[in-house]
Amino acid sequence: MYTITLLPGDGIGPEVIAGAVHVLQAVQEQHTGVRFVLREAPFGGSACDQTGTPLPEETLQLCLSGDAVLLGAVGGPKWDSLPVHLRPEVGALLPLRKHLEVFANLRPSVIFPALADASTLKREVVEGLDVMVVRELTGGIYFGTKHRETLPDGGVKVVETLEYTTAEIVRVARVAFDLARQRRGKLTSVDKANVLESSRLWREVVSEMAGEYPDVELNHMLVDNCAMQLVRYPKQFDVLLTENMFGDILSDQASQLTGSIGMLPSASLGGKVGLYEPIHGSAPDIAGQDVANPIATILSVAMMLRFSFNLPEAANSVERAVSRVLEEGYRTADIMQPGMRQVGTKEMAELIGVRL
Ligand code: NAI
Ligand code: MG
């Protein structure tokens, strides 16, 4: 029995989570002995409306006491003007990651064969692409100290600090080395070691760990070059390891190679409870219209089955079902192509569910 805390959140969050729940129920029917207990909690802007805070204490306790968390998305224009600590991203998402101690964020950029023409890049550049970005998630400049002061001349000075310790680098690098070992044996560690002291430490620590992984081929790449290589020849990469802010930017870039942000899942690991979420936001422009692509969230469920519940067969079956539905020509609006059949959020989830 696995207990999953559902945080639908805002915008399209509730719609894509409903699609994922449909698939979880189908997994339960197909795999004897597998049972999910689902409980839902308020989170994000809608939680702030209901309770006055975007991360209510009861929600946090539910998340900490379950086996995994499945999150939709948070935020939207309605909450943009709130004081910073009440804003869904800063007041809910960052503290949730910190409390769960999920220091390793895994974002796979995979091209489904049926979508090789859906990318903005040429088919030959992206066809067969399978890159895993491992982003450090609970350290670095996003969690550093922030300082703002007005200067005597009336100007403003801000200071943000970037800190990393050896231990923080080792634990996330280990996740990346282990993944590379299970995949194609190649790890690219991305930093800015020509300029930043934190990157020099990053490079030293990762290089030293390579001795424990003789079967993994390690190379180092500067972040600006990596950004260029990702659009030039992305298939050179297997696992990409990087710190928090570089990873934020590079993983969005890598995601776009696959055609739509609506396709890409993520897993955040490291603590007792894994956090799973699509990489997209709350998409207020399409919320409530049954047009959002639920596949990113459904593939996040597959990652949950694999990483938190050790059910690789069930995870594979979800991924195969997604692939089949795409091969059969079903598309949500964001990945629609000529001659294909357009379906809504709910129907897409149902089509995947019956193919498990
Ligand atoms: P977004 O990811 O919500 O939307 C970007 C574009 O992609 C929009 O045109 C949207 O319609 C489209 N899109 C996103 N997900 C889709 C899906 N599943 N199917 C089809 N189309 C999809 O990013 P945006 O517009 O920058 O942010 C909107 C709100 O979401 C903001 O309040 C932002 O802060 C928040 N946000 C929340 C995140 C989270 O909860 N993890 C992550 C990113 C943004
Ligand atoms: Mg981002």
C-alpha cells in the first residue's frame, strides 16, 4: 500500500492531477497487490485564498507523512501582487522542496518517436533524444541570504550569496553517477569553474568521485558552452549534472527540445518522501478549458512508480501506454499535428488508462 499526497494547486493543476489519478487507478486495476491511498491537500494560491497561507501546516504534515507527493502546479496573476512570502512559488514550492529535503531534481528530456517532428529543432537533431538533467534543488543562490539597502546617493545595492558545501555536492553527484551507470554510462558535469569559486569546488568534488565510478565516463563543461551544445548537438548528452540555478535554466531549455512543455515530467529525490510534478506551470491562459496536456503529470506518475515505489514494470507500462496513444495519432492541442486526432485533457488520460 502506497500513500500519495495530491497537491492539485492552481490553474490547470487540478485538471492534470485528475488525469494522473485516473491513470493511477488504472495501474491499481492492472497490477494485483498494488494499492494506492490518495489524499488531497490545499497548496498554492488557492490554499492562500482558503486558509491565508500557500503552504498550510496540515498540508506540509500530510506530505511528510505519506510515501510520495504528486503536485500539479501553482501560481497565477491573481496572486502575483501578494507580499513575497505569500506568493505561491516562494511561499509554498521552495519551502516544500526544502522541508522534503529533495536535493536532486531529475528531468528527463525524451523524444517519443511519434513526436520527432513536433520540436522546433530539425528531426535529425532531436530524433532518439534521451537526456536526463540532474539539478541540485535545495542549495545555491536561490537559498542564499538576500540583502537590499539604499545607498547614500539614492541608488540601491542588493547582495545575494551562493553557498555550497562538499556534502551538498557529493550527495547530488552520487545520484547523477548512479543514474549514468544505469543508463549509457556518460556524465557531463556543468559549472562555471573559470569564474566561480563554488564551481571550482563543484568540479574538484565531482572529479574525485569519478574514481568510484570507473564505468562512467565523466566530462566537465562550462555552462555557457552547454547551453550552446544543447541546441547544436543534444544527443551527445546522457546525464547532465549541475547546480540549482544553472539547472533551472538548462532543464527548461532541454525540455523544449522535445516539442512541448506539456510532455515533461520531473522527480525530486533525496529525502524520505519523493516529490513528483510536471515541469510546466499553472498555465492560466488555458485553465478550466479541458485542453491542457496531462502527459507530463502522467509521466511524473511513472517516475513515482519507478523511484519511490520500486515498481519498474508498472512504470514501464505507463510510459508504453503514452507512447501507444501518440503512435495511434491522438494529440492534445499543444502537440497537435496535421492529420492527427485532437483530444482534451480528460480523454487523453482515459485513452492512456485503457492501454495499460
Ligand atoms: P506555464 O508553464 O504555466 O505556461 C507556459 C506556456 O505553456 C503557456 O502558453 C501554457 O498555456 C503552456 N502550457 C503549460 N503547460 C501546458 C500543458 N500541460 N498543456 C498545454 N500547454 C501548456 O508558465 P508561465 O505562463 O510562465 O507561468 C504561469 C504561472 O505558473 C505563473 O504564475 C508561474 O509563476 C507559475 N509557474 C509555476 C510552476 C510550478 O508550479 N512548478 C512552474 C512554472 C511556472
Ligand atoms: Mg524553471
